[in-house]
Amino acid sequence: MVIKVFLASSSGSTAIKKKQQDVVAFLEALKVDYTELDIACSEQNRMWMRQNVPEEKKPSNGIPLPPQIFNEESYCGDYDTFFDAKEDNTVYAFLGLPPPPGSKEALQAEKEHIMQNGTHGEENPDASVHNGDAQGEEEGQAGDEKEGEDGGADDKATELETSRGEDLAEEGEAVEETDEEAQEEEDEEQEEEELQQLEDQDERSSEEEEEEAELEEAEEKAE
């Protein structure tokens, strides 16, 4: 199975270029075999991509933007779904590929399998654990009391540090949210520019086809 990544090599959108680079770099890091298909230089690639993206996955204008990812003929998703899979450590499932042994995704799948099937420990622990040693229990209780006294001051200091850290975290989150909103607005503007370029390219292709048809008709009449 070969993964197909549809890209636009001559895209004027910085956001689209960044998304394409992110997908390709991550696939290379995972050592996943893939093929790049350029829709900017090949009308056939562009039409195939548009026709094979499911209708429910297309934007409101009906024109999907790169990058678009396929496993052979099967549609995997666009950059947003790829990013979600990367964050959830489910990229192999997203690509329709089995995760390699030892990978995070394989370990996570094994963990989920164990949780679903359930595992049970020993129902009857060693009786000696329950009986215990009376002297050991007394020593343990005394040690707990001493640790509680020593830990009181530490708890107060920890509470102050935690409160201070929460305040700094809230300030950082506010700044980060502002930066993310600005970046999202810039990405949307760039994607709109890319979409307009694609539509202009379609119009030019249609005009060229009409001119060729008129030229052929003129030549037939001249003959």
C-alpha cells in the first residue's frame, strides 16, 4: 500500500506550504513510504484529487485544497484530520496502516485491548500480608506522624508556588490564544488567495480549450 500526498508545489499560500511540509516531514520521520502528486503541474492529478475527495469532506465551495492524503484509492483525510491523528498518536490508523511493533500507537492499542478485555490480579493475597507484624505497624504509624509534622511547612510553601505558577500559566495562555487567533486569521486569508488562484487557473484552462476548439473549427472550414 502506497500513501499518496497531493500537493501544490507553486502554492502562493504560506499556510498551505507549511501544512504540506508538516505532513511530508512527519511521514519521513515515521519512514512511511509515500508518493507526492503535484496538482499545480498536472491537470490530471488535480482533477483526480477533486473527484476522489468525498463530498462530505469538501468545503462549501466544493474545491478541496492541498494537502490531501490517500492510501491508494482510499481517502484518508486533509491536514486537519492528519494533525488530530498526530496529536492522538493514531497516525497509522489514519493512514490505514498497521503500527510497527514497539511504536507509541502499537503500545497504546495494546493497552486499550487489555483495558477492554480486563485483567484480574490475585483474589486471595498472601495471608502473611494481612497478618503483618504488629511492631512494624506501630513503627510505620510513628513515622507517618513525624512526616506529617515536617510536611506541614512544605505544604504551605507548595501552595504558594502552585498559586504563583497558575497565575503565570493563565497569562501565558492568554498571550498564546491571541497569537493563535492572529495566525488563524492569516491562514484563512492565505487559503482564500490560494483558492482564487485555483479558480483563475480553471478559467484559463477553459478559455484555452475554447480557443483551441475555435481554431480547429476555422481550419476545418478553410479546408
